[in-house]
Amino acid sequence: MKPELLIFDLDDTLYPPEAGLWHAIGERINQYIQQRLGLSLADAIVLRDQMFHQYGTTLRGLELLYGIPAQEYLAFVHDVPVSQFLKPDPELRKILHTLPFRKIIFTNGDRAHANRVINALQLDGCFDEIIDVLDITPYCKPMPQAFQLALKKSRVHDISRCVLFEDSHRNLSTARSLGIFTVQVGRNGSPSEAHLQIQTIHELTSLFTPNFCISMTRKK
């Protein structure tokens, strides 16, 4: 299968979890809930976990239950020194430029955060488009409607020729159920139903044949 579109998650996919950036963002999320709702840290963590599992993201839960403005929340939780966690990745830049397909970022974060990550990794110019959580309101990954809206915005003609690179097993499961070809990056959480699995994003070229078709025979 020759892809029409390569879809990349952002956090813990374009860079490894060991970088620590998402952990820092998680601490900002806890801090925001504490301050905004007047909770203890322990209660904030419990509430965050409940909203994540019930609504897909903490943001959607805060919007629906407490009327929290999305942009206020996103600006606070992403206010971390990205460049202290991420370094330029010339190897990934070269890999992305060798793949002759449209490439987009699809994230539950916002565009400003995505651009900071891209700039820190020095991957500017590697992606044709960013679709962020504000673009798919009122949905978010892993909701099927979020993927459907993202694909519509990306002007996809054949969903079966879309390839998703993602660390979250929940997001991969939804995407596969919709007919998207899925590749899990790393081993995040529960076992995934993804078609294929790679340990790091740098292994993505190993999935392609010399004529740039996805090799579907390599299982996780």
C-alpha cells in the first residue's frame, strides 16, 4: 500500500518519553487544576485521571464540567521550557524529507505547543499541516469524530491509505477501527491493536519498501 497521508502524533511520538517534556506538562496540568479549582494535589490528580478516561482529555472534562476556557488552560499547561527537554534531531529531519508523502501533525495539544516542539527538534518545513485540539472542537482523540474531522480537514480521499504514527493505544485502536493503517511508536500503556510497532520514530523508514509502499508483513 502506497500511503496518501502520514499522520504523526506529537508528544511522546516525535520524541521519546524519556525526554521528560510530557512529564513536565503533566505537572503543569496538576498545578492548573489545583489553582483553578482550589483542590489539593492528591484530589487534583484523581480528578485529572477521571476526566482523562471519561472525556478523552483533561481539557475536555474541564470545559464540560467547569466551563474552563480552552485557550487559558492550554497556555498554562504548555508554559514549559521546551528547548530544555528537546534537542535538534537531524536524523529524523532527514528521514522525514526522504518520504515523498503529505505529512501532518495531529495532536491533542495546541498549535503553539506543536510549533515549539517542531522548532526545538528543528523539524520546521517537514510537515504540511498541523491539526490541533482547537481545530477538532468539541472532539479530541481518541473520539472517532476527532479523526473523521481531522481527515476531512486534511482533504483525504482514501482513509485506508492513511498511516498513523502514535504512542497511545487508545488513539491507535480508534484509528484502526476507522480503517486507518496504524503504527505504534514505543510501548505506552496497554498492548495496542496497531498493525505494526516500532520502538522509536527513527525506525519508520524500515516500514517502507524501496518503492515507498508500506510493508504490511512486519508485525509488532
